[in-house]
Amino acid sequence: MLESLYIGATGLHAQQLYVDTIANNLANVNTPGFKKTRVDFQDLMYRELSKTTSPSGTRDASQRAGSGVGVVNAEKIFIAGDVKKTDAPLDIAIQGDGFIEVVLPDGSYAYSRGGSLQINRDGLLATAEGYSLRASMHVPNDARQMSISADGRMLVTTAANKAPSELGQIELAKFANPGGLKPLGNNLYRVSESSGDPVYGKAASEGFGSLSQGFLELSNVRLNDEMVNLMVAQRAYEVNTRLIQVSDELMSMSNNLRRG
């Protein structure tokens, strides 16, 4: 009976993580650029049972029984979300593959799928959290109009110069396995062993997405899918709870028989 209690406990733990993941997906359904997380399960180690004897007297292969369920992976799904027009000059959406590389306070690099940019206190183009882009584009204080082309070139006009001048170009990075990137929060990701090293390229070139100024990529969470997943996870949790209750009742019955 102890084995069934353990199996039920592994099921509860796995389904609880599944519910927590779905809850986080649902909570971020309106977060621009958010990528949903998917939980993958696997069966746990199998143990060998005693061999059986067939009617002919020969020994059959040993039987094997599993030891429960575990979570093998919880990865981000980088399916593109819908694109919403905002007309804000510093809103950027990446249509296709690629990430914008930003510099963290410790000097390391992180990767973003775009979003609402701003000009930080140093005059550099940065994310909404203040992390400057690796391209290090300094925006003049008297900037009047800024435009970002599909290939990432940023042009600006100033009070002193009406003709557009180029500040630099936003380069994109892509990964062999973007689902292996380590999420940091604020829609930022860091390189991991499973993601592979970044490959850089110009936006709108072969294999890389293009930049759309005045647009935001929305969350790729689909409410209908997540609600169905939530109901399935809830039912699985209830079944594992019932399994533990039945195992406890059987153990109690065994103890009562012994007393008798």
C-alpha cells in the first residue's frame, strides 16, 4: 500500500505544478510579448515484479510496474502572438524569428521580443525597465521625430537638422532552441546550455524577422486552450487525491484485520 501512496503523491505534485503553470499563463493573457509555458510529463522508474509461471510450466518474463509520474520539462513556447497597432513611435514588434539583445546592470546580456522602448536617463534607447540595447544608440536631447525601419535602422530628425540622420541599427539574435532560453521575468531571457549560442543577423534578412514600429506583439496565450487544460489538470488532481484516500482506507482495513 505504501507504493500506491507514493505514486499518488507524485501525481499530486506533478498536477500542482501543471495548475501553477496554467495559472501563470492565464494571469499573463494580456501581457504584451508574453510566451506561454508548457509542462511535459514522464513516467518514473519501473521496478521488476516476481516472475510468473505459465500453464505449460515455463517461466514468463518478469512483470514491471511504474513508480508514478514526474515533470520532465517546463518550457516556453515561442509561437508568435497577435500584433496590435499602437502608433507609439517606440513600440516595436518582431514579426518572425529573432530577439533584441539588451545589456543588464551586471554587464551580461539578455534577449527580448521587443515591446515598449524608452530613452533612459543616459539618453540611450532602452527597454521599459531601463536596460539599454546592445546596439547602444544615443538619442539627441532635441530629437523631434524617430523612425525605425523594417531592417532595424533608426533615423531621427532634430530641431537643428531637419534631414533624417541614422543613429544605428538594431540587430536581431536567434537560437537553435529558443524554448531552452532561461526566463528572467519582464519578458527577458538568458542563454542556457539547451538554447545554444545566439546567431546574429540583420532584421528582415533571410531567417530573421522584420521590425514593425508602432506595433506590439500580444501574449500567445489562448484562453480556450488554457481553460481546457485547467479542467483536465483539476480532474487529474482529484483522481490522485482519491487514490491516496483509497490506499489509506485499505491500510486501515488491514490494520483492523490484524487486531481482530
